[in-house]
Amino acid sequence: MKKIEAIIKPFKLDDVREALADINITGMTVTEVKGFGRQKGHTELYRGAEYMVDFLPKVKLEIVVGDELVERCVEAIMKTAQTGRIGDGKIFVFEVERVIRIRTGEEDEDAI
């Protein structure tokens, strides 16, 4: 099992969710986050004063899938989240040792 974490632009969330649903991924956790990478924020003007916005709004998706679905998930996220501009985000893939569904006690693949 693997955990896929993807940091994407907020306006791409619905497209990514639909692409994942198309490959039968129905469960995910979504968190609104802020951060920056190479784009290092930007400057904005507010009431005539210029100020630096260091942390840009992003969305973090967390999905746990069986090993056989990892590449399809990664491809779906990359294809739909990509705009070709700086700040499109990143995808991280982690090994998952154990999963337990609290309600039923099911474990691992059965709990996903």
C-alpha cells in the first residue's frame, strides 16, 4: 500500500477529484494549506502599500491505495493538475505499513 500526497493549485481540485473518480478512487482527504517553492511568493498592493505574500494558497490531497493503483493515480493527478506554470505543485509517494478501519476493524487492503 502507498500513500500519495499531492500539493496542487486550489482551482484544480475538482478536475483532479473527477480524474481520480474515473479510476475508481473514491476516498481522499483534502486540506487547505499554504506554502511556496521555486516561485517564492509574490508582491501585492494593498491600500497603496506594497507587501510580500510569502505563502501561497494550495490544496493537499492525501490518498491511500494498493500498489497496483499508484501509477494510475500519479498519472491522473499530473495530467489534470498541470498548467505548465511555476507552482503547479508536487506529488509524494510513501510506503504505508498498516491501515485499520476504525468502525469495522478491517485491516490493510480491506480497510482502504
